[in-house]
Amino acid sequence: MINVLTTEIADYFYAFLMPFVRISAFTISAPIFTVGAFNIRFRIMVALMLTLLAINVVEFDAQALSMDALITTLLVQIFLGLVAGFILQIVNGAVTVAGQAISNSMGLGMATMVDPTLGNVPVISQFLVILSTLIFIIADGHLVLIQILMQSFVSLPIAQTLSLEIVYDLFLEWTPLLFLGGLIVALPVIISILLVNAGLGMITRSAPALNIISVGFPAIMLSGILIVLVALPGIVQRIDLFWRDGFRVFSNFLGGP
């Protein structure tokens, strides 16, 4: 007959609960797991599997902490997972802002699609988000995230306190990418479409009988699509740089190398 003490059961429970909470919070906010195809049951299964891998590296003594300290530690793990996922969501946010700017300049601002993570977004934003997700997978981003997440339990142990100054500095350093990155991606396309608009304006002035509404709108839309196709290699390269910067910030936040 196996004799298991209540304290041992509690230790096993907290040794599993703390990494599970951090990983679960990360799967809620991380970009690859927030795709609509990944439902709640899939995220729970992923969190369970990653937790089973993390138990071997987790060192946590629940008996040395009071109940208030355990609750505080639990909340800190939730906060860590959510912020870590939010760091990478900034990249998708920048791509969405770029797509909105391009869509508005092309006259496609009203053509929206439903995105489960970002709501109603223009079709160009939806296209760029899908492209960004494919770049993330091709660059083995999911493997990099799992590796950094597992290492975080060594570099940032469960019982270690979190300094809010680090989070504050992180937000000041990384969140400007949400608008600056979108501007960097969209600016070449916007300037090109602006030149097309200027050319149509000159044509309208030279031929006043020409209906700018019936001619200009399709011309701008077709020109915008061609310009996006020409600029696509540069957009892909820029999004790849965004992901690499995101991995670096993600690793620095969780105390990785």
C-alpha cells in the first residue's frame, strides 16, 4: 500500500499549477495560439503538454510560503504569461495598422473581414496578418517561443519577484512599434498611391469631361494592388525583422540569453 502525505500532494499540486498558469496565460495572449482554429481545448492540451515538460526544471517549495504569498505568486505567473504573449502581439498589431493605412489609401477601407483576434479589419490587413503568421511559422517561431518559455523557469523562477520597472521599460521600448512599424511597412505603398492620385488629378484638369469617380476609383484600386505586389518582397523582409526583434524582446523579458 502506498502512503502519500497530504503535504506531498500539495507540493505536487503547486509544482504543476504554477508553470501551468504561466503557460496557459501565454497561450491566451500569444499570436500563434489566438488563431480562431485553435480552440480552448487545444490550448489547454498544449498548456498541459508544455507543463509536463517544464515540471522537470521547476524548483518551487510551496511549504515555505504562506497562503497570501501563494496567491501573489499565482497572480505574478498569470501576469508574466499575459505580458509575454502581448509582446509578440505587438508585431501583428503593427502589421494590422499597416494594412489599414494601405486599404484606406486604396479606397478599400470599407471592405472589411472578421478577424477573431483583432475584430473587423480591412482585407489588406487580413492578408498581411496571414502573411505574418506564415512568416512566423517558416522562421520556426513556435519552436523559439517554446524554448524561451521553458528556459524562463530557470532564468525567472516561480518564487522570484517581478520588478514593475522592467515591465515599464519594456512598454516604453517596444510598444512604439505598433505605430512606427505599421508606418514603415505602409509608407512606400502610400507614397506610390499618392503619386497615382496626383497623376489622376492632372489628367482630370487636362480633360474636365472625364468622370474622375468612374475612372479614378478603379484605377487607384488596381494600381494599389499592383504596387502591393511589387512591394511584397520588402514587406516580407520587414515583417521578418519585426518577428526577430520580437523574439529578442521576448527573451530579454523572460530572462533568457
